[in-house]
Amino acid sequence: MPAHMSIRHHDVVVVGGGAAGIAAASAAASNGADTLLIDAGPVLGGELLSGIPIDGCLNTRGEWIVGGFLTELLDDLKRMGGYVGAFFDWRTIWVVCCDPECMKLAVANRLREAGVNILLYSFVDEVVTDGGRVRGVVVLNKAGRTLITADTFIDCSGDGDVAVGAGAGFVHGGGNGVFQPVTMVFRMAGIDTQRLLDFARDHSENLALAENPWITQSREECVRELVAQGYPKVFLRADGPLLSQSIESGELYPTALIGVTPVSTQRREVSLNTTRIANIDATDTQALSAAMPQLLDQVWNCQAFMRKRVPGFEEARFAGLAPRIGIRETRRIFGEEMLAGDDVLAGRKREDGIAKGGHHVDIHGGGTDQVRKPIKDGGSYDIPLSCLLPKGLENVAVAGRCLSADRPAHGSARVMGTCMAMGQAVGTAAALACAGNSPDPVLSDVPVQALRERLVDQGAILDGTH
Amino acid sequence: MSSKMATMETDVLVVGGGSAGIAAATMAARNGAATVLVDAGPMLGGELNSGIPVDGCITARGDWAVGGFARELFATCARYDGYVGPVCDFRALNVVCIDPEAAKMAAIDLVYGAGVKVLMYTFADQVVSGEGHVEGVVVRNKRGRTLIRARTVIDATGDGDIATGAGCQMAVGDPSSRSMQPVSLLFRMAGVDAPRLLDFVSNAPENVSVLEYPGFAEDRNAAIRGLVEQGLPKVFFVPEGPVLGQAIAEGRMYPTSLVAITPISTGRREVSINTTRVADVDATDTGRLSAVFDDLHRQIEICSRFLQSSVPGFEDAVLSAIAPRIGIRETRRIVGDYVLTGEDILAGRKFDDGVAKGCHELDIHGSDTGHIRANIKDGGSYDIPLRCLIPKGAKNLLVAGRCLSADREAHSSARVMGSCMAMGQAVGTAAAMAREINDFGDVRDVDVGALRARLTEQGAVLEGIV
């Protein structure tokens, strides 16, 4: 008996509801496109729900380089009491700290305001192609299979699932099975910020500070500024005495960092970015599933370590796990153009830039290994649309960490601030493409200057910063 | 080009990693079966991660009706500082309160610790079956398709997806109207002043429901005293009381039959809140379920504001979490060799082939303020026979969890997590024993007496309580 498949059509279909996907869907719908956002999971927001801070929103100089959708999301959070603030880590980057739980409400609110249709718990099973066009995706969920057709598709799956399914070329991590580690972010509540900052001041040899040549202050001045900021934003370094001795003695697993970030002032709660298993191919579901116990062992190990060894954490309690394993690196698609590490490090600007990145080149390795390289003059670089258009596909764009970039450039552009900027750009481009007269819109036909103008009108930051 | 399908073989395949599935997989593996557990999501534990208390573990009289896996899970939560313990609501139930974040850790510990092979992020796509024999299940994840061939399959999907796919007869919701109990999105608030909340309950007891089960106290006043003296924020606000009733009348709250507050962490002064609801959503209709995502989030915003502004003890409390997924009370039920009835459960009926016990009240949530509740006789328990966990006509397929074979009334009691874990343990053990006995033929060939003896040996409670 042949099985039934239902069908539906939208102007724009966005696959993947992480930071890039919600921005893309929101921008497409706000610009008039009938938009469907599909996610395989039960919730929207991706890594925004993990507790990790939003990197890549400001450059090292402290200039905001991402606006638009991000600004609206942060405004919602402010209204709901879920915005902690933007902080300089006095190491190399500015981060934006939010409450990941309140974030769920803010994300729902953004999508509601934009009028996005959502389809959760739905796995993209097949990509239906016609030459260089994607005609539809077949999604699988409890209701069965549905063929979802659209004029344009935006792949925000993180892994480039749609583009690759349609035949796009790609590279996988660093090659030869090398991937940045996967991480389970967790949270602790009830910390004593003042005690932690006193410790930071008195034992600053444990902190990563002043890694960026743009910072002219001495380490001592950096510590003073960090402490004066008054928030628990502290980066414990692997080669400081506390961590190196603890790793050496086996009290702590080998790690490059314990990144402590405030997520809620009222709950006195922080997130911790530290657990890691390198060289797991996160598109290999079995390998990813098998990583879980080791990651949770590290979580429990680390929370005990914090309580025992780090002042300010004596009375703190484990307060939660991220909803899912965080993934830094899988596939990068081959686009019309490839963003290069040199472009990133030089802070290259372009007339056809449609999003900005400002995170340092940040490639985590196994154990204590991590490559970190600053962007020139504490500035930002531009990402052209051509890095978001898979080569050979007319009506597919990507946004997020599967962009077309070499590995160093990806090490910077993969963070959530940049993902949202890319998402807004391609969502807007898709809406503009669908608004034209062609029944088969081609994304590379969207006039870049018109797109840039629309983005700037809607709050995106494309010019005027370092 | 045809796509390739991988294969995997196992003794027991469990589909669904909620409370029933983790119990089934753990006990199957511990009893010697090679076991694979598949879940579509990024985490194991299902509703255990929601913050809702674990109902159905302790009778209203105060006897533990569930042991074995459930008790071990609680002990593991305690190791992760996440066990509040048994709490009486002085209304109708003794519930077990756990920290849902610790439950995530505990679920992973127990399942992986038993040697279960876990595939997360993996959708069950097709059931391969004929003549009542399920040959296997085709699953789909980012890696592609895999046919998992198993000698016994356990359907712990909640929705009876595997039984449905195998062509088994199913029942849905209310048999006449096909209406279903509402879906709910649990949320949590931290920084609750429990003494203040209990003072308020003491001074305005008309707001809360107590003594629906008459055995808890002499009279209402004594029940309120008991609740207050217990010292924990376990409070069941009803719309008949002025605080919630007026808020609903004035539009400051959506219509609901309850705002049920449960302690989940004393250290974080954190509670879960069970109140949001959208009725008559068929949760197997993914489009429809996705469409209520937004309503439920809006209700959370409304209710947290209501609590902060109208309920003493919540003045300084803040939103601290939203459950990882929408909670589903009711979808499909299998039609098994026996259909457990409302009369059975209300009479506390015992069966010779009982393999699990239930003790939760009859509990059918309706739309808005509608809610049918009735006590089990003498505050005791009833037995769930193995026959309720075997779909009619199926040979090597078992179910556990809320898709058991029951009429709507019995289902409304047996659907809770304590009973789900007991059912899971029973069918996991039965599946493992099927190999020893008849090399995985018909699960009915498992000697129920021997199964009961094995279950009892492994901590299950089958006898000796009212």
C-alpha cells in the first residue's frame, strides 16, 4: 500500500531554529514572505538556550557590530528581566550575557511578532532538487511525511544538511577526523560575585587577560577593570597555577578553559563553558550520543572543583544543563566565495558586506589546546552574501556555522552574534527574492545594494565601525 | 541514485527515552539483553526533566507502590544534590519531588551505566512487521537511515507510534468526542519565600485545594495545618479560590483548573509550576502541537507575573526555567490483551499477573477550568497486568508508559511517571526474559510468575500494600 504524503507550500522555508534560523525566519517574515521555520527539536533558540554568552555582537573596541534582530531580541529580554549586559572580558572579546531561560520567552515573542509559522519535532529527511534548484524538503514527524515546497530555502541546520542534501560541496572540520570539541554547558546558582572577583584580583595569574594587542593596559590594569565591572565574567586559564595543578593532579579533566559568565543577577547564576571532547563528528549521531556520559562526568567534576577550589563558589549549586550538546564545528559548505582567515584577521571591509563578524579566530582543540588570534585593531570584518550562497544552487542560502569559510575564518564566524547577523541578511535576501516577479527566484540576483539598504533600514550594522 | 541503509542488530530495541523508556532499557540491559534505546530528542528522561513531581510512586495512604528502577533514579538524583523527596499535597497525593536538572544527570548515569547503546536525535521512521511480528524499526538521523533489527521491541514513545506503525488497534482520547487532555508547558521560579507562601495559605486557605482524599486529616483546618507544618512550597491553587478566581475573571490569568506549585530545589528555593494548558490538541499532529508553542509561552509570562503580583512568597521570585518540551498527557492507547478500566483502578483491583502498580488518582484535565478527579479506594493501589502492555495480536512488541491498554479513566491514573517507570521496568525485564525462555518468540510465553519473582528480586513493589 503506498503511504500518503501531505504537501504544503511557503515562500521561504528555514531549516534549523538556532540563532541563525530564528533571525532568518524573523527577517523573512518581517519583510513580507510567508515563512516556515522547521526544527527537529522541541524548542527554538539553539545555543541561545545553553547559557553560553553571545559572542560576536561587539568588536574588541566595544563597538556594536550586530543590530537589527539581535537588538530586538535583547530589548525583549530587557523588558522580561533576562538581560544581564554586555561585558568586556579584558582578555580579547566583548560578550553579551543573557538568561537562557528567559531567552525561550523572548524567542517565542520575536517569532510571534514577525508572524513566522513554526514546525517543531520535524526532521528533514529528503531534499527534492531540480537542477540547481531545491523544490522542496520532505520532513518526517509523528504525523508522517510532508513535502514542503518553497521558492527559497535557508539552511540554518548548522551542519549544512539541506545544502549538502542538494549536492553542495563541503569540507568537514579540520579534515582527517579533526573537529573542535563538543561541549555541554552547565550552570551554577548562588555564587558570591564579590568573593570571586576578590579572588580574581588577588590571584590574577589564573586568569586569561590582555591577549589582544589592541589592549594597551597592563595585566594589573586589566584585572582592575574586570573587577570594577562587578560581574562574574571570568576566564580561568589552563596554564594558570590553579587549573594546571588540578589537571596535573587529576582533580580536573584536561581543558583549555573554564569560562564563567553571568546569566542571572537575581539568581546569582553563572554558566560554565569548559567541558569538552575533541574530534567527535557531530553528524555521526552514534558518536555524538556516546559522548554524553563523559561530558556529564566532566560537568559533575567541574562543579565539585568550583565549589572546592574557587572562592565565591563555596555555597553555589549545580543549577542546570544546557538542553543539548553544543557543537562548534562540522561541515562548511563551498559557496560562491570562501571567507578566508586572512580576511578575518585583517578586519577586511567590503562593499558587498551584508553581515559583520568580530569574534577572534578561536579554534578549540583537544585537552588544553586552543588557538586564539585577534582581529586587527580590535575591529570587525564583513561577510559577503556570496559566502552564504552554496555554489551551484540558485535558491538556497545558508546562515550560521555552515557558512563558506576556511577553518580559521570559521573559527571566528561560528559564534551566535555573527550567526544572527547572517540569518537576518539571508532571511531578508530571501524575502526580496520572493517579492520579485520571477516564479523561480535566484538569490544571487538580489541586488546587493538594495539588500544592504533594507538591512540598514531594519537596524543591521554594516558600516561605520572598525 | 538510491540511498544506502545501514543495519544494526540487538536483542531489545526501546523506542522513546522518557521515564518508561529509560526504565525499560536499563532493566532489559541489566537482565542480560543487548539493548538499544532510541530517542528523537537531545536528552533522556522525558517529563522527568520538566519539573513536574513524580506522581504515582506512593499511595495516598503513604505506601511506596513503585520500587526498583524508580527508587534507584531517586537515589541517583540525591547523589546529584537533586532530591527533595516525598511530599504530601494534603489534597489527594503523595508525590516525589526531584530537581529536573539532576534527573537529566541521573537518567544518563543509569541508562549508559547499564550498557545500553543510546541513539539520541534519532527519529523512528518505519516499522517493519508482518503477522504480528515486528522485525525491526527503520530510524533516521543525520547519519542517514538504519534498520535496527530486534528480537523484542518496546514502544515507550508515549503515543504508541511503534504499535500504530505495526498496524495494532489503537484508542484515542475520549472515545466519543476524541477530545484529549490539555498539553502543558511546565516552568520554574527560583527565590520563592516558602514560609511567606505557607503563611498566606494558612491565612487564606480558601485559595487552595486540600482533603480531596479524606484520609489526610480530620478536617480542612487540620489539613491546612499539615500542609503548612510540612514547610515545603507544595500548594495547589484552584480557580474556585478568590486569588486565582478573581485573576481569571479580571483577565490577569488565563482560565485554568490549577496553579500547582511543587518544590524542586530547596537550595535554590525553586519550585515548578504546573498550570499552562491548551486543550484538545492532538499531540501526534505535529503541525497543531507546534502551533500552540507560542500560546503556552505567553501563558508562562502571564502566570509568572500573576504569581509575583498576587501570591505572597513570590514577590522576589524570578522565572528560572521552562521545561525542555511541551508536556503531553494523552494521545493514543494500545488495545491490549486486557483493557484496564476505571472501575479497576478506583476499586484498587489486584491481578495475579500484575507486573506494576498504579496509585495516582483518576485525573482527567479538561479545557479551561474543567478537571475530573477521583480517589482510589482506601487511598491504595491497583495492579497493572502484563496483558495491558501487550498489543492485541502482536507477538514481540511490548509497550510501557501512557500508551498502555486502558480506558480513558484508567489511563488518566496510569499515565503518570511513577507508574510509567514501573511498567518500563516490567516490560524491560520481560523482554530480557523472553530470550532466556523461548528465544524471543511470543512475549506471552514469558512465565508471569517468574517475571514477577524477578521484578520483586530487583526491587519492584508488587505485593504487600493496600
